[in-house]
Amino acid sequence: MNTKFKMMGTAIAFAATIAAPSMSLARDLTIMTSLPTLQHPFFVHMQNELNDEAGTLGGIKIIAADGQGSSPKQAADIENAIVQGVDGIIISPNDVNALATSIEEAIEAGIPVVTIDRRVNNVDGILAHIGADNVSGGETQANFLVKMFPDGARVVNLQGQPGSSPAIDRSEGFHNVLDGMSDKYPIVAEQTANWNRSEALNVINSILAGMETPPDVVNTANDEMGFGVVEALRAAGLEIPVITFDAGPEALISVRDGGLSGTVDQYPGQQSRTAMNILVSFLRDGTKPEQAVTLIVPQMITKDNLDTSERIAEVK
């Protein structure tokens, strides 16, 4: 087990148990995986981990559906999976509300569903959710910011895609910490940039243009938006710390080289592998997860603890 993070309850022990070698001898399975977009490095990594874990367990055919950033596309993929009679579905919904009906239809068709990264709260019967404790992650970002600026700071915060549970939760956690200290840490601008690098560049340029005095720090809800911010700040000749979330290889390199100040690691590979184990165990021997929701506690990654990041091996 990676001791650099904790998981709620007994989920780690459960995941270790269900990944026993004998499972590879069980019946063959077809599982559809559906991630919001396979154009985003974060979700490409999650898909690769799902594929690798399926290979480890053996006898599993993966139908990897690319959501293409479209809730209707994901809904259509679920409908196709139902028609094909897949054994199970692992999904990270593009929009947790827009996909609720389709997920419910899959469950009613007798197909077990496990959600990863993004949870769906208003659908009964989902087998399990595996994700990061994104509220805790947002709090981690805010606490790191406070530590960086003990005497106070003017803050810009770029949020993720509206309607996605990580964006909602990370914003909640960030505000949990800073709202009670708004006199010292005023959020002078807060907008969405939809997880997108180029959009973040345009948004931060617009924010800066409307300010007489630049902010002291910029916080973003993912790495991609952070890179857009860094590019815009460099072009403007500004040296302003940027804090991000996801700890992808590019972000780790930037932290190492003095670009980003820090990035939160939510261990997406562990999410994927745990989700695959839970679903396959249920399909092959009827083992239900001991708890419906398993959350991984994120960790702030800085120069001082780069080696604890899940994806440090990808950094060259």
C-alpha cells in the first residue's frame, strides 16, 4: 500500500483482499469505462490505470468510451453499453446531474455501476464511489496559501467546470478555510475556466486587466488551468505564486523547477485500480464493498516531498 495517503475505513484492506491471484481464473467479463474526455492528461492516466488493473486481474475486456467532454455523448455510450449487455460500468460523469438518468437506467438494467473521481448523489443503487476527498483537497490548497502568506494576501481563485463534483467540492473546501479570514485573505476575483489551459490564460488576463494592483497569489482547481495562468503571468512580467491541483507529471516538473508553488495529488491511479477491483470482485463472487464511498485524502506536493507523488516516476 502507498503509505503516502490514507483511505477512509477499511477500503485498503478490502481492495488488497479482492485482488487475490485466484480472481484471474474466474469468468471473463466485459466492462465499459467512461471518462469525461480522453483528451485530458489526467483522464488518460486514469484510463491507463484501469486498463492495467484489468490486465492484472485477467479475463477482462475493456470498452473504453471517450466522453469527449459531452454529457449527451456519455449518455449515448451508457445506452450502447446496456444494449451490448456489458457486465459492469466504471464511469466518471462529465456532469453529475446530466448523467444521473442514464446511470439509473443502467442500474435498472441490472448492470453494476461504480463511479470514480466524480460522484453522483441522487441515484440509488450505485455499487460504489471511489474518489478523492476534494473538500479536503480544497482546504489543503487554502491552508498552504495561508502558510505561504502568514500576514495575508489578495487571492484569485479559478474554479473548474460547473456541475462537476470535484469543482464544487474543491471550491467548498477552499472557502471553508478562507471565508473566515476574508479580512486577511480576500478573494478579489473568482471565475471558472472549465479545467482548460487556454481558457484560464484568457480569464486571468481579463482579471488582471481589471485590477489596479495584481493579486498576491493565484489558486486553480487543476494543473491545466494553472499552466495557463503561469503563461499569462510570465507574459505580463509578473512573479505571482500559483497553486494547482492534480500533480500530473508536467506540474511536478514545474514544481521541481520553481514554476508552480505546489500541486495537490489526489492519487488518480489508486482511484482507478480500487474501482476496478471492487467491480470485478462483485461481478465474480458477489462481494459487496464494505462501504459505499471510499475517499482518498489528497496531499500537497512541493519541492520538499516530490518523491511522494503517485506519478513521480514519469518525471524526467
